[in-house]
Amino acid sequence: MSLSLTLACLWAVVANILAMTPSKDYHWRNAYILIAVGIPIVGYVVMQHGPWIGLLVLAGGCSVLRWPVIYLGRWVGRRVRTTPAE
């Protein structure tokens, strides 16, 4: 297994361990840290294995961090629906 996929698997294990720990802020601080660490890992996977494997790793990360992705989708939807008055 390559270094990039090993890092992606390690990220997934750490994310699942963090999800099992108690948190006062509903794991948002952990989510921010995981996003900041995960984006370069996905880029590294894409660089070594191509875009299809990178998309699979990205989909795995999105399934772990589903609530930040849902909130991002809602925010983008609100931005797209509201058009400036002419």
C-alpha cells in the first residue's frame, strides 16, 4: 500500500476514534482539524493514484464528516438561490 493510502486509512481510524470520544462542542473542533488535515491527504492521493481513487477517498471523508458537508451544501444552496436585485 502506498504512503498516501496509508495516511488516508490512518486519517479514517483517527476520525472514528475521535467520534467515539465525548465532546462539549458536538465534535466541531475535531471536524475542523480533520478537514484541515484531510484536504492535503486527498490531494496527495490524487497525485499518486489519480482522480478516481481520490474521489473514493473524498467520498469516504465526506461520509465521516457528513454534518459539515450538509451544512456546506445548505449554505451554498442559500447563496445560489438568493440573487441580487437588479
